[in-house]
Amino acid sequence: MKYIAVLSLVTMLMACDNSPPSEPEFPQSSFAIKKQLGQQNFNQSWVFTEGDDARFSTVAFDDSAWQPVRLPHDWSVAHEFDEKWDGATAYLPGGIGWYRKHFISPDNADNIVTLVNFDGIYNHSTVFLNGERVGGEVSGYTPFTIDLTDYLKPAGEENVLAVRVDRSRYIDSRWYPGSGIYRNVQIYQKPKLHIPVWGTYISTPQGIL
């Protein structure tokens, strides 16, 4: 009876434990995409710097001294509050920042479509893969998906995904939006014949009584 009571107490305590799970450390090598089809979190193993240089989009550029970050990320909050910046930006600066991520092409890269989805970048983003411009978005609140398939290196080789974020026009909101890749990023592997990301929906053309 005592054993049952103790076991019940332990079970209750475990059920009440709301502490968040510990996050893994940053991997030391390039991010490897899983082989199976589907969606994969792409938030880890990015590096970041403030400033602007056309070389930041190239494969050969050495980014080893950049700041390691895990997305979502906002670079403005790393600065000190200063009254010289407008109150609409919470007295924090905007500017231009770059993100880079190294990842390995999956073994099945030749037979699938590889897509990357950004849930939100604030703002005026331009995306490069292996030095080639592949897309971007002006709105800081709009999710967008880019097909990386034709720009990937062969299976097992390293790719460099680079994102330029231009928030130099920083007084552009009625509330504090932050600066950078401030929402999640996902990578998708799909068959060549597939339903697009955000390609399904439910509508009620006759309304609901």
C-alpha cells in the first residue's frame, strides 16, 4: 500500500513538471538534412553579423568569426536603449545584418524537391544559396517559401545559405517589430510531384449557420 502511494505521488509530481526541455548545444559541423521526406526544423547553426558587404553572400567567405545564433533572432535588442532612436522602435537601432548557414545536401537530393520556408524576416530580405540570389521578401510579416532544388550542391556536399536583412529604414511600424529572422525557419523535402507549402485550405463558401 505504501509502495502504491509513493508511486502515485511521484507520478503526480512528474505530471506537474512544467519546466521547458533543455535545448541542444550548437552543432560543431555543418547542419545535415535528414534523409526522409517531410519537414525539418532549420533554426539551429546559423551565424550572424551586423554590417554589409557583397562578399557575405559568397561561398568562399570566411564567417568563422561571426556570432553563432539560434533562430528566431532579433539583433536590435542586443543594443543599449538610446533616446536618439525613435520611440516607435523602442529606442533601439535598425541597420543591416547578414545571416549565414552551412548545410549538407541530402543523399536523395537528385530525386526530391528541397524547399526552405521563412515564417518572417524583418524586413526587406534577400536570400542567396551558394552565391546565387534565390528570393526574398519586402514585408516583414509575410511568410515565404523558396525552392532551393536547382541551386543545391550534389548529394553530400556543403551549401551556404545567406540572408541579407535591410532594416535601415527603421521607423516603419506603430509597435516594436525587431530586426532580423525573428520567426522560425523550416526545410522541406518533397517528391517532385507534391502539394505546395500552404497549398491546402478549408473554405466555407455558403457560410456556417
